[in-house]
Amino acid sequence: MSKAPVGLFYGSSTCYTEIVADKICDILTDEVVDVYNITDESMLTAENYDFLIMGIPTWDYGELQEDWEEIWDELDLVNFKGRKVALYGLGDQVGYPEWFLDAMGYLHFKLVKLGAQPVGYWPNEGYDFEASKALTPDQKYFVGLALDDENQFDQTEERLAKWCDQIMREFALIH
């Protein structure tokens, strides 16, 4: 059984999404967040939490990372109704400008369809890309924290700190 109020689930091939999960845990502390690699933990574990964070990188031409692809259908078995979910995504806006963070957009769409309440939308200012399926309909926000450790590594720490504060307020875990 969980000990923290927030469950963080991530998939990672190159360890960057995992490193971000660890940084989030450092910021929020392990008293607030339990961290799970989706290759080692069933997504049904998410039902133990009212507040969720999910980390997903986008691969190549807007594709799901392989760990997420493996458990994609398992998400349909999880009761997300009433659960607040914040997403963070990693992508390469220079190498893949037409598909920047598309996987985060796919995950957002699926979770909303399953009844999750999204939080953690992030302004798209300061990014340079052509298209993204991870944008809100008004195109002003990403559906989660947008990170590009290939081209904007120097901004990751500050973005993480601001976003963690934002989602804790949106989770109503701080005022």
C-alpha cells in the first residue's frame, strides 16, 4: 500500500524521463510522491492514488515510447474517474519539430477519455517547434510540463521547480 498522496508513473528508454522522475521526487520529497517505473509496476497501482503524475517521452516521429506502448491497453482497466493527473513529457523540438511531445498529447487524450481530471498545463512560450499533439485546443498551453533536455537542458530545473509548485496547488496539497 502507498504511503504518499501522489503516485508518479513513468516509462524511460534512455533514462532521461527517469531522471526527471527522480528530480520531481527530490523536489516534492518521497513523503509526498511514490515513484514507479511502468515496466516494473502494474498501472492498476495508480488506483491507490487520488493524485497522479505521469512521465512520457516522445520517440522519433511522434511515437509512444516502448514501455508506454506495451501497457497502453492496460490503461483502459484503470479507474481514473475523479483522479487528478499531471503529465510531463520529454521531446526534441529541433530534431523532431513536427511531432514535439506528441506522445504526451496521446496520453492526455486517453486519460481524459477514461475520466481523469487533468492538471499541470504549461505555457508554450519559450519553445520553438512546428506542431504538437500535446497542445490545448487554443494552442497556448501544453497539456503538461514540456521538457527538451536535448536543446534546453539549462531550463529544466527552473521549469520543474515552477511546475511542481503549480501541480501541488492544483492537487490542493498546498495553498
